[in-house]
Amino acid sequence: INTPKKPNSGHRKVARVRLSSRVEVTAYIPGIDHNLQEHSSVLVRGGRVKDLPGVKYRVIRGTLDTVGVKNRQQGRSKYGVKKPK
């Protein structure tokens, strides 16, 4: 959990990720709530988080060990949610 730069506040969810190239980076976990634990494998994409210094990657939700956001209706593709029936 990181805190953003001034003037924003909150607890931003981040994960320390070791890439296949053996480089360790900090990746932001978008959306509400997540199921990641210590040895979960995740897919990471580029894209910085403007108010978190040093965070230049994002976790892709809905792939590998990361589940999509529950009850998401709009902007679903960014959060790994299938179309509701």
C-alpha cells in the first residue's frame, strides 16, 4: 500500500513484481479489492500512475492469478470483467 503525492491522499494498492528478466518493479493494482498474495503470478503492462512516484507498471486484471473486479458494469475491459448475461 502506497500513499500518493500531494495534494492527493489515500491508500493505493501496489505490488512488488519480479519480471521474467529478473528485474523487480512496483506495479499498481487497479480497481476495487484484489486477491493477490505473496507468490501470485501476474501479467504486467506499462503505464505509470501519475500520483505514485516510481510506479511505472500496472497489473492486468482477469489474467493468470488476478481475478477481475466484482460487479463492474462500465469500463469492463480495463478490469478483466466479461459482459454480464
